[in-house]
Amino acid sequence: MEAMLGAETTHRQAGDAQRSLWQQRLERARYEADLARRQYEAVDPANRLVAGELERRWEQALGALSEVEREVEAKQQALEQPLSAEEKARLRQFAEDLPSLWHAPTTRVQDKKRLIRCLVEQVVVRVPQDEAPLQAQIHWFGGEVTPITVPKGRIGVHRYATDPEIVDLVRRLAEEFSDEQIARILHRKGIKTSKGLAFTAHRVTNLRGRHKIPGRTRAKLQDAHIHTVEQAAERLDISRCTLVHWIELGLLKATQITPGAPWRVELTDDDYRRLTAGDAPAG
């Protein structure tokens, strides 16, 4: 921070030098315009040829003066304003409050990398012979050492290979759901791609293609007593939220391929009479 403040002081001094140079140009233009005016006023009006030439030079000097004034004004506005005492104190405070600087929305990723390079002296990594994780140590310039554990890559496996459990889950979901539905299920479960991206229908399609998983639109429910949440709610004439609440209470039997997947609701004729009071006594 002190180096930055020093650079700001040097930059301000350079700006002051430029202001002085532009001020000299402005004063010279004013002098030339004033000289041309005095020469024109001193000439004998009877000498029209000389008077006309001096008038033309005066007009040119006035035009040059106006152009220099506009240029100087634009340059003055382009110069950065020097930091105030309050701003300098705030910057020094950032040096003692690194988390605020690190998480500030104005701190770019490039700035964070520069900060890390200023803080890290070296990183020591010990590679085990077996499949054990890598043991690394970060040595900071302040003398502290931070140990970290890094999973060891497997030979012949791409670093962005999808977890086999996710592939198996997609294979089971693809038997009943479309790629768009699978993407929504994976998103609700908080599952991301190997690169840390959210699953979309297009990414699910690519995953199925790489692992030769057949896809389909949503499969028809084979059992006549098995319904989707929407179908069961429509038959019982209740809302979808109420139906899900009944499932949670155990009033209805329902299953899921995986948490977050759509429910498969079992609704028999007996369930219908029980839940709609169809078999209740009169009155």
C-alpha cells in the first residue's frame, strides 16, 4: 500500500509538470494574440494593405488561443484527482484488513493473483508412492506455514472425468426422464459437472453420449395405480403442495429414484375413497 501511495505521489507530480507545461502554452498563445492586437491598433488606418494583413494575423492568433484553451481544459479534466487524506487512510486500513480487500466486489481475479504472489514465498509438495493424497505446505513471507492436502490424480484418468457415481445416477434417471428433467434433478441435488458447472440439458446429453447411455423422453408409468404428482393431485382435486405434504405425512405411498427426483405416487381406488371421504358414513 505504501508503494502504491508513493506511485500515486509520483504520478501527481508528473501531472503537475504537465499542468505547468500546458499553462506555459496557454500564456504564450495569449501573448501572441495580445501582440497581434497591439500591432493592429498601432497601424495607420490609411495604410489599408498593412492594416488588413495585421487584422488577419490577429484573427489567426485569437483562433489559436481558443484552440489552446479548449485543449488545456480537456487535459485538465483528464488528469486524475490526487488522493485525499481520508482516501489514503482508508487504503492503509485495507493493508491491515485483507479479507475486506479480498472480498470487495471491485477486486478482480487478476488483483487477487497479484496479492497471492506478494504473500507466498514458496510451495513444497511431497509426492507419495502410493495413491495417498499429496501433502503440500505453503510457506508465507511472514514465516507461517499452512499445510494442505491435495487429491492425487490417477494415471490414465482425465482430471475432468465425471464421477462414476454421477454417471450411474444419470443412467438410472435416463430410463424414465428427459435430459431437461435430469438436469433439474441434478441441480436440486447440488451436483455439478467435473468442471464445477451447473448441469443443463445440453451437458446431460453430452454426458450420455460420452458414456453411451440411451436417452428418451419421459417414460410412461406402467402400473395403472402409479401416477405423477400432478396426475394424483388432479384426481384427488387438491394442490400439488398438499399432495407432497400428504406423502411426507405417510398418507400416501410414493417413491423416488433419488432425492430431488419426481415422485411416483401410488394411488389405488381404496386410497381415493379414504382420502376423499368417499367411504365415510352419511352425515
